[in-house]
Amino acid sequence: MKEKRLKIAIQRSGRLSEPSSELLKKCDINFQDGLGKLRSLAENFPLEIFSLRDNDIPQYVEDGVADIGIVGENIIAESGCNIEMVAKLGFGRCRLSLAVPKAFPYSATKDLDGLRIATTYPAILKNYLNGRSVKADIHNISGSVEIAPSIGLADAVCDLVGSGSTLFSNGLVEVETVMTSEAVLISNRTLEPGLQKILDKLLFRISAVRAAQQNKYILLNAPNEKLDEISQLLPGIKSPTIMPLAESGWSSLHSVINENDFWNIVEKLRDAGAEGILVLSIDQMISGRDSIGV
Ligand code: PRT
């Protein structure tokens, strides 16, 4: 019988392409002839990959052409497709914001009443404005939204913002966040059990990769009389591993620390007498209890 394969759609060329294929590689999934073709089969996991335009991905997943996909929350919200979000992926972070020319005396959303707003996200914007009883003239344009006010096409824009430098260099000021977004894994709502099983295996690997990205492995040497104090500083998964060194009176400690606390903890460790501190990145981290969700 032909082996079942889960079909995943990722962006063919754009901001999410590289991080999406990187994530699959970190899950130890290899593709015949690499990625970049429209269709590719994984060699060591029952996965088939489609490289598509990201705007098309929610519809393909809803229709079952692809079983799962990686796409930004902004695209999902705009599509209105009936799909399931199964995991946040931690990349492609941005926000969809309203922005106005610098000279605009903006104080609240109602200041946009009756004005023209250019965007590539008309459905999200309409919904947002309706919720605030603001009636504006929404101009749906397909790109270069940020130049719309300077060429007289609109009074304001609603566009994706990363660093904010595009808005700044076009003389625009961000005034409201309509939504925040990151890349998520989406799934068709009615996956058959065999495909759901493959998705569960993929999610297990993604969860291990994501946990590893958020943590670092730390090794250090400490004088025995400082072990208690230094151990207290290392939260780890459970308690730190402690092993005696060849030099008497000294021990080696191994633990895992979260990247958010990283510098804070390392400084405290050094002040408490730790020496030879080594920090390593982790490929995968499997705790057995962690799960990723949306
Ligand atoms: O051709 P295709 O339809 O596949 O791709 P696309 O042109 O629609 O999308 P692409 O590759 O530009 O972005 C893919 C996804 O990346 C988006 O749908 C978002 O989920 C996410 N993302 C994250 C961003 C940004 N950050 C981002 N900064 N998408 C677009 N931008 C653009 C923004 O539109 C603006 O033009 O970057 C500019 C602003 O950047 P800053 O850093 O100057 O603020």
C-alpha cells in the first residue's frame, strides 16, 4: 500500500520561506534535491512540501489541497478561511498598524472618519473600524502601501510593520496597532486519523526545536563551598547535574537556562565564584511534558 504523506504548504519566496524550511531542517527532515521546487518529497519523514504564494496557503489548507501550512496570522485573518491554528512558530513577527503622515493631528481612531485608508488588508481593517464605529473609505492596493499618502492616493495607511523604518522613511507615524502577527502552523479541520498521527509527530519535533531555541546549556566550575549558592541560581529543567572535578575541592555543574534570564544569571554566577563558564546552544530539547499551542 502507498505510504500516507502529510502535505505541507510553505511560502515559496519571501520572508517566511527561509525560516520555514530552516524549521523543517532543524526537525531533521531532509528533502530530495533540497527545497525550492514547487513540490518536494521528504526522504526521512512522511511529508510532501508545496512551495506556494503565502496568500494562497489558507485556502489550499481549507480545501484540503494541502493538509497543513505555515503562514502569518495576518494572512489567515484576512482570508477568513476555516482552518485550525495548531502552533505558533516564533518567527515572522510583525504588527498590522494604522499610520498617518507626520503632520496629521491624530488623537483617536475616530479622526479617520470619512478619510481614505490604503491597505492590503481590507477585511481586517474593515472589521477593526466597524468595531469602533468608524466609517472610512478603504482602498485595497496590492503593494507599496506606504507611498499612498505621498502620491495623494490616501490620507492614512494600514500596513505591516517590522522595525518601523519603512514608515519613518516615508514620513508616516504609526498610531494604532490593529493586530500583532507571527508565523503559525495551520491545519485542515478534518484531517483523517493517519494524517493526524503524522502531524502529531511533526508537532512533537517542532516543540523540541522551539524549546531548544529558547534555552541554553550551561557548564561551569565551582568551588565546593559555593555549590549550594550557585545551584540556587540555576533553575534548570530539574536540579543541576553536579560532578566532582579532578582538582579536589571543585565541581562541575551542568544545567539549562532560559535565554530571557541568560545574562542576568551568568553575571550572578560569576559574582558567586563560578569559573570556566561555557554556554552551548541546544539542537532539540525534549521534556516529555512541554507542548506548543496557539
Ligand atoms: O509573494 P507572497 O504573496 O508569497 O509574499 P508577500 O509579498 O505577501 O509577503 P512577504 O514575503 O513580504 O511577507 C510574508 C509574511 O512575513 C507576512 O505576511 C507577515 O506575516 C510576515 N512579516 C513580518 C512581514 C514583515 N515582517 C514586514 N516587515 N511582511 C511584510 N513586511 C513588510 C511591510 O509590508 C512593509 O513593506 O516590510 C515593510 C516594513 O518593514 P519595516 O521593518 O521597515 O517596518
